[in-house]
Amino acid sequence: MPEKQVIEETKAPTKAFISYSWDSEDHKERVFALANTLRKPWGIEADMDEYVRAKPPYTPEQGWDLWMEKRIEWAEFVLIVCTETYKRRFRGDEEPGIGRGSTWEGTIIRQHLYNNQMRNTKFIPVVFSAQDLIHVPSILNGNDKYVLEEEKSFRELCYRLRKEPVVAIPDIATAKLQAPLEPKFFSP
């Protein structure tokens, strides 16, 4: 009898979009490094605007507004990099004409939350430092938040994105039950 071959099914990488504000060049570089790290070694198909800017035509043909909307729809998860600037733009409190990208993404995200009556597993607030937790928009405060500079928190985020358990849940043992006791107060 021929030996059975076990073919392991390879699942497609999880798709994650990163929404962030251009606070500074240093901040943009940190977000870029985050996206690269999620892609390799973690195997998550992370996407962000800088990847569009990295190859011709260096801008989306349909325009940035539609590109952002489509990427948020495409993604299984949206990582929201929360900073003071992002929160201000997410809430629509920025001066007109400044930070249009993160302001627009915030509008799209809020609309998704509204349409789904705040049921949310898609939009994940992340911060680089624990001190930025105060900048998580209030509409997302009921969600798990991840601190990227903390190894345990970052690892938990990656497991969540990969849809893998953080801990192993042991099977429930099957115990042989004893015969039920006869109740003494029910005598015929």
C-alpha cells in the first residue's frame, strides 16, 4: 500500500495596512521599519504609502484619497500608529490643508466603525512608546492596544495579525465518571 503524503496547506499572508501621520522624518522611518519588519521576518503583507512612493509612477493612478480607501478595504487589519498629531488629525482637529492623508484615513476608519456599530476587530491601535497611549483616539480605547517598543506586546500583535494563538490551550481531559449516587431522600 503506498504511503500517504501529507501536503501542508500554505495560507496566504495576512494583509495589514498601516495608517499613520507624518509627524517627522524620524517617525516616518520608524513606521517604514515597522512595515518592513512585519513583512520579513513575520510574513505579514504590510502596506503603507511609502511602498507606493518606492516604485514608478511613485503615486497611485487613482489618487491618494481613493488609494487610501481601497487599501483600508483590502486590509484584514489596519494598524493605527497613534501619536498626538495622528489623534488630532483623526478627530478632524487639524488646521485645514495640513495632514490630509491621516485626516482622510481617520474619516474612513470612523465611518467603518459607525457602519459596523462599533464592532471592531480590524482597527488596531499601536504606539511606539507607552507614553503615547494617551493619544489613542477615544473611539478606539475599548480595543487592545500594542506598545511596539515592548517585545512581548509586539510579539502578541504579530501573533494576532498572523491569526495564531499567543498561548497554547491544552485539550480538556476526558475523565471517567463514577456511577451517579442514588439520592437517599427519594425512596419509594
